[in-house]
Amino acid sequence: MTDREQIESRIVHDKLKTDAVMRPENGEIVIPHKALPYMLDLYKHMKDYVKLTDADMDTACMIYMFLADDFTFIPYLPLAVECYMSALKCASQSEDETLMGEIPELVYKIAKFRNIIARDRFYANNACLVQNTGNPENRVYDACEDIDTNGKITAAQIRELVNAAAETACRTLIASATEHTDEYLHLIYDMNESVFSNFSEEQKNDENFCHAYWAAKKMYLKSKGMKWETPAKLNPKLH
């Protein structure tokens, strides 16, 4: 088996495993952290794949889009942005009309998630703005000047997409900046396995379960030396 065949085999395995968890046929509620180990393996193997001299960039683009969309189920990991950027790079080099048509949406998603991360980090460093006003409307824009579409869309179109994405970012819930750190990423699987195991199925189905889950999650992260604030505290006007 060649190096390419070995990498492609691993990619197929990781994608199937991720799909099995994220898109169960029995319609169960998706618990994305269970797919995270397969998603991280897929991310690693994709980095190996695109280094191959004979890699199919159209295929890489589609897999990166798939992976980025799944990463966004674990709010809002920088890895999602990295995968959208990789997909954009592949799409901007493609002659496939379908993939070229994805370029505006990829630019929008990159700008949206970058702005969310920038805003959350801003509020983490300026917590008094939320505590005193309860108003998450201060804007922290990433101009996204580094976005390169290889001339497939104009600079004016890119600016328009970035502005629209920034507006969307302002309307999303503020999340703790802790969630954008590597330390948090490495804890996600063990944290959720530990936290969820302490609740019965009846508790998990309760409409107010999120508050019990957040409290347990905060205690777990504190035990690991990490400060994390709940969405309820960071978004007081919405609760």
C-alpha cells in the first residue's frame, strides 16, 4: 500500500467514525464531544494528505468543509476557522464550479467565527462591560485582510461578506474565552464524559438541564485550574 493509499484509508475511517456519531440513523441527540477524537484524527490525516504531491485538492476542499462544520458543533473552536481556511485555499485553486460557488460562504464563515472569537476574548479582558451594562453589542472586528480567494471574488465582495459576518457575530451568545484555548480543547472529551456520567437520562431530558450541566462543568474546569463562566452569566439579558 502506498503512502497516499494509507493516508486515504485513515481519512475514510475517521470520516465514517465521525459520521456515525454526529449523524446517527436512530435520531439520537448528537453529543459532539464523542466524535472529537475521530475529528482530531481526521484533521491530522488531512494535513498529511494535502502535503502529497498528487493530492486531489477538490476532494480535500470537501473534506475540510465537512470537518469545519462538525468542529462548529463544539462552540467555537479555532480549529473550525483553520479548516474553513484550508477549504478556502483549496476552493480558490479549483476549476470546479460547485466548489468555486462555495467561496463566498467560506469567506463569510471564516469572518463570522474569527469575529466571535475576537469578541469573546475582548469581553474576557473587559468583563466590566458585560457586568455593568449587560450589553454585548460592542464590536471587535477582524478585518480578514489576509483572506485570499485567488481573485475568484472581488475585494469589495470580501469586505461585504466580512461586515455581514461581523453583524452575525454580534448577535450570538458570548462564550467564555477559555473555550478557545488548547488546554480546554484537550479536556473536552474527558470533561464531558465525566460530567454527563453524573446525570441520569431523566435529568438530561429536563428542559432546565443546561443550568445543572453548566454548574457541573464549571466545577470540573475549576478542579483543573481553569476559570470558566457560564453562558447565563455572560449573557444576563437573555436569561
